[in-house]
Amino acid sequence: MPRSGIVPTSGPKDFTADLLMARRNTGPWMWGETVDLLEQAERLQRQFFRLASGGARASWEPPVDVFADGDEILVEVALPGVPADRIELVCAPGELIVRGERRLPRRLASAAIQRLEIPHGRFERRLPLPAGLWQLAGQEFANGCLQLLLVRR
């Protein structure tokens, strides 16, 4: 027995078959990882700026936070770069609708776009309301966020 403790085999081993087998098996694994990463990126995109569904003119939905406390609901809508005069609110039976438009700055109309991550164009967000009649009791627009206070009538 050799000093290293390694027992010699009967002959040289052919690693080509093992290497080819390893190459064949990595494809599905790598494809699975790629698909998982793409799905995660898509979920994050939908979480922050979901595409509007059903609206022919609206192209995106702004993200919202909704807090309910008894007979009050506080809704906070993230609207970066949207002026207050470009926002329309509708408190319809069973839902609150926030719609409007975020335009690109005119002074940049001829500029080459390097990166465009914040959505622009028409938006609409429809929020279902709990059972009952709700009335818009207050609104505040500051720092790119619209806060709406709804109270039960």
C-alpha cells in the first residue's frame, strides 16, 4: 500500500463520460434558477407599480397603503411627479377610484432616455371598500403621496 493512503485503481478512469453527464444535467438547473429570478423580478415590479387591468386608457396603477379602524379608512397613494390638479377622485358605491396622469417633463422631451423606471402616462387605481356608505372626509397631498380619509356615513 502506498504511503499516501490512496489505494491504486485497476486502471486510468475515463472522466469524459462524467463530464458530459454533468454538462447535460446543469441545463435544467440553470434554466430553473433563471426562471425563478425572472418571476421574482416580475413580482417586485407588480408589487410597486402594477399594470392597470381593464382600463383602455390607463397604463399603470399606483401603489397604495390602506388602513382601516372601525368607521374610518385611511388610504395613501404613491404618486411621484403627479401634480394635484392632475388627480381625480371618485367615491362610488363599493369602491374608491383614483385616476390621473403623470407626464414626462417637457424640457426633457428631446432628451435621450437613459433609464425610465417611474411609470408615466394615465393611471387608475380602483379600491374596493367594505360594505356600507363611505364619504371622503379629508385629503392631503404632500411629498408625492395622496392621503385620503374616508368615514362611514
